[in-house]
Amino acid sequence: MNVEEAARKHALKNAFDYGEAKAGNVVGKVIGECPDAAKDLKATMRIIARVVKEVNSLSEKQVEGELSEYEFQEKKQREGLPEINLKKANTRVAPNPSGMLHIGHARAIILNDEYAGKYGGKFFLRLEDTDPKTKKPLPDAYERIPVDVEWLGCKVADVIIQSDRLQTYYDYAEQLIQAGNAYVCDCPVEEMRKNRAEGRACKCRDAPDQLKRWKKMFEGYGEGEAILRIKTGLEHSNASVRDWPAFRIVSGEHPRHPEARVWPLYNFACPIDDHEYGVNLVIRGKEHELNAVKQRFVYEHFNWDEPQFLEYGLIKVPGLMAHKSEILQGISEGRFTGWDDIRLPTLAALRRRGISPNAIRNYMISLGVNRSDSALDWKKLYSMNKEERDSTTKRLFFVADPVELSVEGAPEKTALKNHPKEDLGERVVAAGEKLFVARNDFELLEGKSVRLKDLCNVVLAKKCVNKGVKMERGVPIIQWVSGGVKVRVLKPDGSVVEGLAEPAVKELAVGDFVQFERFGYCRLDSENEFWFAHE
């Protein structure tokens, strides 16, 4: 297969999958089938650009019919990151500060940072805070979001706050108005919707004195009475793309700029920022595909180069609330203690539980850039966290809901290693005749011979004295505590486990990560209170 045939094949597939073929999405697949095409990339790109233009002129039925003549080998999504056709990649991630970051945000953050590092570019953090009413920014988020991003190990070149750049957006808007590529529309909403649906221009589209109408948005019009629209061409197949809105009047008070009332919408501010900061690679969820179509008109009106896009599927977060609006409501109602409540999947909560940022990074990279929707695999993430932390984590004994035992003849003390394989030292633990075991161990093993770990064998029995006996093979091993310290363990489902931990917990500092053997990995959050990470 030659370059032109390969370009035709993959342009058709790209158009079939996403409604419109893009040269940037086709080039990698062409080079994969025709490696020699990389030797003269400029010539290859000229062929691809021509073929993509031809394919995009076809109807859906024509694309589908011609595509059926080709065979595609199904490939499994490999773990890791695909190569891109850029020598240097400047990337960005753009959360809204209407809430704090959660595990779902980590995918975009980590992938964009990873590509910027891999291709010698810059990684920008942009706070998109231009909706002071429906997505009202939280003042604390301006400080806490950068902390979360840096905690994930990202190297942020600059933090961009969109609300601080309003004059920049106004200047670009005036350029479009003067060039005849934008206009102020004060048509009633229903009338404008009907016009767009029917592909018909409204009375405002070619009205004179557009700059005066624009200035009236700042001083004359009220909220909902006028919108600045970008001219797109009224024949576009998607009615929502036709003359899409770029600025609107918002009455909600902004925490940084309470005086502002004219605010840019996402699809206008986004390409302006990407262009000014040299962003040439954008990795984001596939739900932004339609936004990319709209933003392309801004790039075309200004004659700017469009970034390359990589898009992935949605990550659902099973078992935990992930929507910022729901979390915020829960906090305001007192159902959650804050954004770092253990029941939440926020990065702040995961950090308090002891989940390593490297584990989160490794997990997100393992997903790659897969367009299929998927559920977050907590077991896999926890396994990666265990692998990351295990070698430096001490083992300690803990018994939940303790039952006291009297053990006649038990050793007075025993030496325990802090880790079975690593050199983390050892501790000497007092034993003696008064010991405690977990109630569930006692009830399940009552009347049977068991091994008190690294101490002796006993028979668990009610209302009798248990005698320490020599070790036997093949009996269950359980944890025990002597002279224990009362502790509480908070779990992600909101439950609390109370029990006794061995006295060595007194030597831990807040933030230390430990494994309570046969119970789970935990982080000391405050005096005698641990947060459960995972088993």
C-alpha cells in the first residue's frame, strides 16, 4: 500500500468515527503502514492534507460505502503513550476552580504533563473561571488546585487565570468585529434558536455599528439581552455550531473581579489562550470534540495554526461521589467535612489516605489515550500504591473490636521485624498473660488451635485459661496486641473501626504510612486516628 492509499484508508476511518477527518489524526497511522513516508514528512503531509480535504467533501453514505472496501486489523490498546508528530509539545490542563480536583481530573493533568516532559515543552495550568454565576469560582481553589497539580509531580511552567485576562479577550473580540467575523445579537432567544435551526441569518448579523453595539454590552444591555456571536457559516450540518456565542452578560459577582459583567465563553477564551501561550498539543476528554469544531473558526479567522488533539474516553468513578456540584452541596449541607473528606475521590482526600502521587501517575499512564469509556479500577490503583509504598512501610499489629485473652505460660516479650523483607529494623514487643485478639478472629476460630503471630499457639476458648503451647504447623495465624493503644480507623465508606494497636504506634508522626497486618495500609491523620488506604 502506498502513501496515498494509506491516507485514503485512514482518512475515511477518521471521518467515519468522528464526523470529520483531521490530518493530524491520520499521519501517524499512515507512517505506521508506510514507514518510508517519514523520510519526507513535508511531502507526506501535503498528500494527507489533499486526501483529507477530498474525504471531508463526501457524504456520510459515501464515506461508509468506500470504507467498507478496506480491512482494519483490531488492535488492543497498549499500555503507555502513543507517539505524536511534534518535535516539541507545549500542553495545558484547564480545570474550573468551582471545586477542587478529583481523581478524574488526574488523567488530563498527568498525560499533558507527561507529553510536555517527553517532548521538551512546557506544561501550563489554566484556571477557567469566566462563569461567575453557574460555575461560581471558589476563592480557596485558586491556591489549592496548583498544590494538587504539583503534588502529582507535574512541572508547571505558569499558572494562567482567565479572569485576569479579560482585556486580552476584549481586544481579540474587537478585532473580529472590525474584520466582520463577529457581531452582537440582541434577538430574543427563541427567535435566534429558530434562525440557527433553519440556517437563516438574523437581523443583527449584518447590522451596522457593531462596535457601538459591542460597547453597549458593557454599559447598556442587561443580562440575557445581548450576545457576541462568531460568524461560522449558516450551512454547517450542526445547528449548535452556527454562529455560536462567544461573550455574554453575567450578573453574578466574581470573587476576583466583581466589577466585570461581560464574560467570554469557553470556546472563545480557550483558543485565544492556547495560541498566546504556544500550546500545540491538547489532550482532553472526547466530549470536547464539538468544542474543537467551534474553536476551529477562531483559528481560521485569525489565520492561526490549530493545536494537535488527543482525546480519551470518560473515566467513571464507582463507589464515590465525583461531581463537583454534588460534593459542594454535600459540604454546604454538612454531609461532608470538606473537600478532603475520606468518602470523596478528591486528590486532597486520596493524599490524606496515603495514596502515592506516583501510583496515580502510573495508573493514568497505563490507561494511555483510549477513547473507550471505562470505570476507574480501584484494585489496580491500590495495587500500584502498594507496590510504590510497600518497601518503606513498617508492619504493626492492630486488632479491631478486641477480646481479652488470658494466656498461661506465654512469653513475656518477643522480637518482631518491622518488614519481612526490607531492612527496616525490629522492635521488641511485650507479651505476657493478658493479650487481645480481634473479635471476628475469636468468634470464627473459637475452640480451635491458632497461632498468635510470632509468639505461641493457643486454643481460643470462652471462660477458660488458654495455655501457650509449642508451635504447630498448619494452624491459622492471627494478630494480637498487648498493652495496646486505643485507635480509630476511618474507612472510605464512612465507617469507623475502633480497636487496639501495639504501643509502637506512639512513635509514629502524623502523615506516616503503616500496614496493620491482616487489616490494611493506613496513614496516621491525627493523634490515634488513622485513615484507611486499602488492603
